[in-house]
Amino acid sequence: MSGGEVAGILVAVFWAILVSFLAVALARLAQTLKATTKLVADVTDQAVPLLADASTAVRSAQTQIERVDAIASDVQEVTSNASALSTTVASTFGGPLVKVAAFGYGVRRAMGGRREGEPAKEQRRTVIVGRTVPGTRRSRRDTRGKKD
């Protein structure tokens, strides 16, 4: 055999080894692609029902939000009605009730000092920063700056 023939045989052997390595790599790649295809199919089979359930949950949540919104608007209306009612009652009865209460207080105060047979009450005292000020002095202080 000549050197050219030996070189040709060596090249053919190397090509055969290279082709076998490539064939093994392609076979493994084909197995990987089959496994990936199966995995994607399984994920798709599981994802479709999950997406349907999620869609149902979102629709249900939207319905509940609409109900809560209706309740909130009703509560707001009731609050405004209660506020209006409170204002109406205060303006209707507030002034006269304050006047009746003031009148009753004045009558009670006037009658309290004029009863016979009861001992006179001790004057009230006020404590200001640790000092006791008699009631007469307090009443004079309250009338400072007021002109008759």
C-alpha cells in the first residue's frame, strides 16, 4: 500500500468516527426534542383548565366588585340623608331647646338662692395654678373689660 492509500484509509476512518459521533448527538437531540414536545403538550393540557378557572374567578370577582360598589353608593346616599336630617333637626329644635335649657337653668339658679329654711351654700372656689381663688374674686375677674 502506498502512502496515499494509507492516508485515504485514515481519512475514511476519521470520517466514519466523526459521522458516528454526529449520529449519536443527533439521536440525543431528537430524544430531547421529543421530551420537550411532550412537556409542552402536558403543560398546555394543564394550563387550559387553569386559565378557564382563572377566567371564572375574575368574572366572579368583577360581579362582587359591582355589588360592593352598589352597596357603597347606597351607604353614601344614606350618610348624606342622615347628615341632612341632622342639620334639619339641629336647626329646627336646636335654638328653642337651648333657650329652654337656659331658661330652666336661670329659674333653678334664681330659686336656689331664695329657698327658706336651707342653709346658704358655700361659694365655689376655683384652683388656678396651685392657688385657691374665692368665688367673689373669680366673678370680678370674669367681668373685667366688660362695660355696662
